[in-house]
Amino acid sequence: MDSLRNKLSVLFIHLSDQFGEDEQLAFEDLFEVNLQDISWKVICLQGTPLYERFLQFGRSKVIALEHAPHELFDTRIKHILRNEIQQGVNIIHSFNADYLGSILPWMIRHPHVSVVVSESPQVVKTWRHFVQSLFYGRIDALLVSSVALRRRIQAMRPVLENKINVVHPGLDFNIFNPDHFDFTVLRKKWGIEPDYYLVGMIASQEYVKTQSTFIKAAASFLRNDELAKRTKFVIVGFEHKGNEGLIDLIRQFHLQDQIILAPYEESIPKVLGTLDVYVLPSSKAMFGLQAIESLAMGTPIICASGPDSSEWIGNSQGGLLMRSGDSFDLQRKLRMMLEDPEELKIMGKRSVQFMKENYDRKTRTDILISIYERSFSTRITHK
């Protein structure tokens, strides 16, 4: 297989102007492929967070577009694909299913080149996808992050049923290792006593309502009883500017001493490992990367119920599910967890083991490259 790997030449296409979980995974995939000494280039949008990160590999690796292509039959993409294929590219890996209408039609002329597509968990069925479906047969492999997502795609894209591959997100366990951190540092910084429970979430400007749910749940939880007296809440990365409504809500419930509004921290693993429970109260706020990172750090989670989260929680037994956006249900699930400290510890240990067995980045990279090799070996017969 090594000789086959040496023949691979991949053109990545990532046309996002954001840097969320999808983009983070895509960048890590490219980083790992680079370590394998596989030839590659990437098409991206100039001036975006991804563009700035890709530049660290050298400008010769980056093909930057000044603006996004058309969703159908963009001739700029046609010329770029033709030129790169002439220079030896034999794998096209697109991370933007929205632009398949400007990728797949041109690939009909290049039957020896493989096409791999990563599908986002936010996939929806629209008329645009109906147009794209005319060319779906040209896809060699469709990559999804969970079994639940595979089922959704199978229902929406039946023509691709046999080409869908589950490739779990992967973590570097040299980084996400609970044994590598002193978790007393942030507790001291935030003024949390050692014997207190610490419940937290990471702030997101895009999903302010999740923070509102968190604050309301804290207000319900922090009524006068022994458990409430030993529990503090923290929102990490909170920006005061633009969030005056959330600050007023905290004041309204008289929670200034119980909810810590902490600034951004560089080390996400340290933040997650410092918490006793990590909360993701909205199904719209994530597809699971932070949940997986929390479980890898041995921190049980409470996350909004959904197809993907049910899969992680059910398999890892590392947390509980809640109704999305329901503050009452959140505080009820939180009380269930904190009232059983021994089970809380067991949850943490189970989740660490499960993450190592199922979400290792090296395993993800090996699976990804094996898909490239399989697709390439099938397509090479068309030459």
C-alpha cells in the first residue's frame, strides 16, 4: 500500500469563510496528510481564516480565489481543475457540498480522477441538491462524521448509499490528555474552592440563547440546599460588549457571585478538564467536536438531545441528554449528575477510554488515506 500512497496527489477544496468545527477538522486532516508526505494543494477563499492557516505550508500549496464560485458550472473552477489534473492531481476532496454543482460536471471529462466529498452535519435537502444529484454518480466516497448522519444522508441521497463512509472526528491524545494538566490553576484564577463543583460552558457569540439557557438553569439549580452551596458556574470566553442582556439576566437572578464570566483561555483542554460538568444546551450550537474533547478530558457532559449526541452519549456513557434549550431540564439533569459523585467519576473514566478507542486522530488519518487509496485504485483502471 505504501507504493500506492506515494502515487496520491490530492487537491483539497475548502471554500468556507468561517473557522468553526467543520473547518477545524478539515485543517487538521490537511495537516495530517502533509505529515504523510502526500502531494497536495488546496483551493480556498483569499483572506479567510483558513487561507491564513494554509499559508503556513507555503504559498505554492494554496490556490486562493478572490470570491466564492457560483454554485453551478463555474468556469474558474473548471480551469483550475483541468490545470491541476494536468499537473498530476488524481484525488479531488471537496469540503463544500454546496459547490458540487461547480465541481462534479467538469469531472465527467476526467474519469481517472477520484472525487471525495465531506458532508456537513448541517446538510439539508433542497432543489439545489436536486440539480447536483444529476452528477452524484461521479462521487467515489462521501465522508460523514457519525452513523446518525450516514442514515440521514442515505435517506436524502439514496444514489450514494453504498459510497457513504463514517469517519469519526479525531483527537491528538498527546494534547487531550488529563494527566498532562494541573487543573488547580484555573480554579485558583477563577476563585473556586477545591471542594466545589464547577459547571461550565464555552461562550459563543453565534449562539447567545445557549448562554441564556445556561444562566436560567443555574438560577433554578442554585436554590438554597447543600448541593447548591457547593456549586459554581462559569462561562469561559465571555465578552461583555454586546452581551449586556445576559449580564442583566445574571443580575436579575442575583447570580453575580455564583456565575463567573471568565475571559478566553488559550488551552481548551485545560478549560474542559478543569470543569466537573461541561454543558452544551443547544443542538444548533455544535455537531460534537467540543463534546468529544470534553469526554476525552474525562469531563462528563450534558448536551442537547439529537441524532449525533445520542450516539456519543449512548456509546460512551459519559453524560446525559437534555431537551434542546430547556433550562428546567438542564438543571434537573445536572442535579442527577452531581448528587452521585461516584458515578460522575466513573463517567469520566469511561469516556476517556471510549474516546481513545474510537476518536484517535491517527486512526482517522489512516481511514481517510485508505479511502483515497481505494478510490484511486478503482479509478486508475479508467486510464
